[in-house]
Amino acid sequence: MPQPASATAPASTSGALENARRALSILERQAAGFTSLSLPVSLQIELEDKRREVAELEARSSTAAPPGVPTIGTPSPVTPEGDAAFQLVDPRKLREAMGEAFDEPEFIMLCFELGVDDEQLPGKTLPLRMLSLINYHRRRDIYAQLVEKVIRERPHLRESLLRSG
């Protein structure tokens, strides 16, 4: 007996979102082999379309979740004041701070909580994977959310990261 559409919608959205993220990850790895000037137009268009699809599915899945239940891959809200300050954090300082504050298992957990598959991040060493995570967030214009999450996990880093200079 078929189930009502409302009972199957969240599961199908979740599956579609997972598939779209996998496809986007593959496209991004393909694009990484090019410079911005040599990226084929067809690949650029495909990337833009897939990013838009993932964003739409994430929005749909976040509205389908019961209130108070976080969804993986949906960034936590950043306060407007925090967003501006977090956006200005020097990526080098963030990478250094992360390197001192997170060991490998903690970094894997951080990635999981951010909705990023740590195994898909380029780099064989932990510092290179941390750099990849930073670049991943910068390319998607969600860098402030990474900074906020790192500060939330390691409050002692707040002052050194937010201090200018």
C-alpha cells in the first residue's frame, strides 16, 4: 500500500540531497584540476547548477525537520555582528589555531558537525586537510560559519582569532 506523500517526502529529499552532494563533490574535484581561466564553460555551468540544487534541497530538508533538530549540512545561523567579525579572520591564523587546537579525531568530528565529508577533503596530512576545509568554506561564502563553529568548540581561540593584526 503506497504511503502518503508527506510521509515519504523527507526521506526522498534526504536521499536526493545526499546524491546531489556526492555529484557536487565529484564536479568540484574535476574543477580543481583547472585554473579559473581554463575551467571549461560546461563544467562551470554544471557546478553552478549543482550548487543551486544542493542549496534548494538543503533549504527543503531544513524546513522539513522538526523544530530544534539540527540537520547535517545546514549551517548554524551566524549573528550579523559575528558574521562581519568572523569574515575578517585571517585564514592563516585560523589554520594555525585549528592545528594547535584539534587532533585528527576532533577534526573529523568538526567536519561531521559542519556537514562536510572529511574523507573528501584533499590532502594527506591533517594541516593540509584543515586548509582544504577552510578553502571549502571560503569558496562557498560560508567562511564565517566555520570560524564561528571553531570558536564555539574552542572558546579560548576567540580573542586571538578576532584580534586584528
